[in-house]
Amino acid sequence: MTSYADNFRVLAVPAFRRFFLGQCASLLGDFLAGPALAFAVLGLTGSPARLGLVLAVRLVPTVLFMLLGGAIADRLPRQRVMRWADLARAVAQAASAALILTGQARLWELMALQLVLGTGSALFTPAITGLVQETVPAERRQAANALRSLSQSVAMVVGPLCSVALVVWVGPGWAIAVDSATFLCSAACLRRLGVERAAGPVRANRIGADLAEGWREFTGRTWIWATIAVASVANMAYSTLSVLGPELSIRSFGGAAAWGEFLAAFGLGAVAGGALGLHVRPQRPLRFALVAVSLFASPALVLSQTTATLPALVAFFGGGLGMMVFNPVWETTLQAHVPADRLSRVSAYEWAGCFAAQPLGLALAGPLALDVGLRQVLLVAGILQLAATLSPLLLKEIRDLGAEPATAVACG
């Protein structure tokens, strides 16, 4: 184990510090905008099924274009790709906020803007892992990843509470407007990053060849594709909570404020998980991370069984804890085992796989709840999450994978 002070020294790296500050702003905006969009759509349509459709539309381009984003990020300076993606997302959220604030929003317009938002995310996300790898020394990468997770955790606490306050006091459009401004802040930080690097010499081969090489890297490691396959199932199951949770809060827990409290509890758990991620260095990282992330199933399981607030808050805390213990350990393992010039493409397959089934879960949650009941859907979703997150431990390669490549050679 290392001391907490040692972990924060990664912020002395100027490029990472600027990236980190931009991400802190952007993440806060994301967690402001999520609940606000949910209540805006529910207020506009009164339908959880249509809310699920809007959320699914955002994820479709994320899945479709994520692989292209990974190939682009391995060819071009990553921070430049990310900056333009941030600008596109800022415009989309500004337009959404304007429509909601003026009372002119129509469902198809919000869906179209969510398509733009999802496309920007598809270009931005695969570059993150590679950017951290190229700006942070190897011995500091888990600290960098854990700090990113910790900042996300803090945003999970502050964002939903501020979002619900804005929804109640001035309306959801203002929260989405703030999200637009945070994307501009992130773009400004990326502009000052000071790292202008393409991933090696410009290559003449086609994007298709790049993607094929990334696919070989992805499928050539059982521990990667097996973990991502079950993560896709678990995320599909969890996505039902994004659709049904706000409606359940209104029906059984007293209104929109309860959903903000649940998300804040998730964020507090994530803060605890991020702090733990800063401190631990497991010798068998995936074994440790998968056991921890099994707690991710607890919110759906508990909400399916209770109308009491305290057990739900504890369950959301546990879900956030498990997720944020897993994330930095997983990213550090990828950075240790995948070559730098292919990391963004592998990360693109990773993210695309994680998101692949979520649109299905989002789209089906509302109709299934109408047919069989809201709590019944959450119970099945929670059981599916739990089974999926633990199933990779059946594979010896995952149980025994070390923190460093077994074939590593000394440099000198």
C-alpha cells in the first residue's frame, strides 16, 4: 500500500493536472444533467417508456461510433480529438437547455440532440485511457486513474443534489445549461494540455485495418473480452434503474428529491470506493475488482423489495463503492498489459462492449414495467447484475492475472 499523500503527487504532472481539472468540471455537469433530463422528459411526456427511449438514443451513437473514435484517437493527438468532442457536446446541451427553458422542447428534438451528445462521447471516451498513459509515468497511473474515479465520485454526490435543487427551484433546463458550460471548461483545459502527439508516425493503412488490429488485440486476451461481455450484461440490467428509479421515487419515496438523495448516496459510496482505489495495489487485480463490483447490483435488488428510505440509501452507497473500486483497478490493468499504440483501439472495443446492450435495457424497462410491474423488473435486473459480475471468476486466467505482465522485460 502507498500513502494518500503519494497518490496526490501525480497532480504535479502539468498535463495530467490540466486534464484532471477539466474532467472535474465536465463530470460535475454530467451528474447535474442526468437527473434534470429525466425529470424534463417525464414532465414533458409523463412516460417512463419515453424517458427510456431518449436515454437509449444517446447511447446508440456511442456504441456505433466508439470504435471509430478509438481508431482516430490512436492516429491523431488525443487531446485534440477530445477537445472537438467537448465542443460538440457543449453545443448539443446548450440547444437542449434553450428548448426546455423556453418551453418549446419536443421529444424528437431532444432525441436528436442526444444523438449529437452520444456521438461526442464516442469520440471522447476511447482517448481517455491512452491520454493518461501518455501523460503519466507508469508508477503513477493507478493514482491517476483512482483520482479520476474519486473526482467522478464527488461529482456523483454534488451533481444530483444540485440538479434536484435546480429542478425544484428553477427548472431542469438550467442544470443542462450548466452541463454545456462544463464541456467548454473541459475543452479549454485540453487546449492548454501541452501534449501534441499522434500515436507514432502517421500510418498509411486504412481505418479498417486499424480496427482489425484493435480487434485482434481485444479478442487475443480472454481476460479483456470475457470481462467486457459480462459488463455489457450487467450494465444493461443496471440501465433499467435509470428509467424506473425516478418514477419509483415519485410513487413510493415522496418525489424527485428522493431520487437525488439516492444518487447522492451512490456518489458517497463512490467517494469511499475511489479512496480505497487510491490506497490498494492488489496482486490479483481482476479477482479483487470483480468481487468488489458485485455490490453494483445492490440498488436494484433493494429497491425491488422495500419502500423504506434507509435500506435504499445503504444499497446505493454499496453500489457506488463497488463500481469505483473496480474502475481504477481495471484501467490500470489495461494500461499495464496493452501496448500504448493500440490502447485507444482496445479501449474503444472495451467501451463499445460495455455500452452495447444498454440501449436495449433502457428501451425495454418501461414497457416491461407496464407488463409485469416496476419492482419485478428491478428484481430480475438485480439478480442478472449479480450473476454477471461474478461469473468471470470461473476463468482461471482472470483469477490469476497479475498486476504486471508476466513477460515484462527490464529496460536499460
